[in-house]
Amino acid sequence: MKNGKLLFRREVKKMKKDIVPKMFVLFFVLMVCNGGISHAQEKGLIAWWKFDENKSDIANDAVGNLPGMIIGAGWASGKFGSGLKFTGKESVIFMNNAVISPVDEITVEAWVFPMKYEDSSTQMIILKPESYSLDLSGGKFRFSVYIHGEYRQVVCKDILKLNAWHYLAGTYSSMTQAIKLYADSRLPGKTVITGLESYQINVSGYDLIIGSDDAGSSMLGMIDEVRIYNIALDEEKVKAHVSWQ
């Protein structure tokens, strides 16, 4: 496992060296085209990767600030337009940025098309190490936030149906201390944290990864329409997102 992590990190380092200059050019073009101001977005939206490029090794951020590099993932038909297909070795890397490190509230959401489950192994959807994550564990959806030195999480009891698109979202508010997860239009999991000195989400210095992590917990399926908010969306807003066309 240690050798696997080293190989993964070396590959990421190489990809960053090759692709980072392209990302800075892309960011400059976006700023010029937008007159220095991002497109109008709904309240709290801080990153939105549509994966509608259908080509290229760069995943654009519709909000305009955080393009990422695609490492090996293939283009496929997504929930809306195109999406990315993962077969267990690929990922999308977004360089660490304070914008994607909310501390008081957060919502992380994605459309996911699982194609295979391997026993109880973890399939990573979105990961900001030591901050937050969305993943599948044995086909069960899980949302975690890293608070006061450890991950606090909620797990859906039901196994998601294979070869079908599912809307998955996790929310957390330090004001209510409530962690919630949504699968499609349902709220199958909720927990309230108590007894801590602080309820803020940890701010880590790690990059954000979609589709994998450096321990081999890789997605087997497709991912589309990833969004991150610095607010905890309510159930009404989540249901509205499920019905978006």
C-alpha cells in the first residue's frame, strides 16, 4: 500500500508539472471573458464542475476559479451532457484553495452512476483529506466531515442500485451540529454531534480529489455535476436539485 501511495503521488506531481501552466492560462481566459467577475450563481455555490467538456485533460469550474486536472478518467455520457468514467485507477485533482475549505457550513453534492461494488471496499467520490468526503462503502453512501481531530459521519443503510444515476448530497452546519445525507429525493441519514469544544470543519492543506484517493479507494462508475457550497442546503433546495434538467 505504501508503494502504491508513492507511485500515486509521483504521478500527481508529474501531472501537476505538465498541466498547471494550462490551468493558469485557463483561469486568465475565464477572468478576461467574465470581465474579472464570475458568472452569477445561486447563493453559497463556491465550485461547480459540470464535466461537460467531453474532451481535454482539464475540468473547468463553472463558478470560474478552480479548474482541475484529469488523470486517466475517460469521457462518457453523463447525467447531463458528458461526465467522467472511473475504472479504479483514475482521479481528478484540484489544487488546495481556501475557497473549497468552508468551516461553518458545507454542502457537497454529485450525480453518481455506480457500476460495481467490491465487498465492503470504499469507492471515493469526493475527498478533501482531513476536511470532508463523499464515498460509497459496500454500496452504502457515506458523508464525513473532519471535526475536532476525527471524521464524524453518517451512513445510508440502503445499498444504492447499480447501473443507475443517483443524486447524492451531504450537508453540515456547525450552528445546528447536524450532519445530513440525501440520496435522490430522500433523507436516509442524519446525526447531531454533541460534546465537542469546537464544531467547525478542519481546514486542511490537502488538494481536493474526485474519484479516488492515495490509498486505492477508487470509484467504479461515473461521476457528473459536482458542486460544493459554503452553506448547508435545506431539504427543499436539495429536492429542487434532484429535479433539475
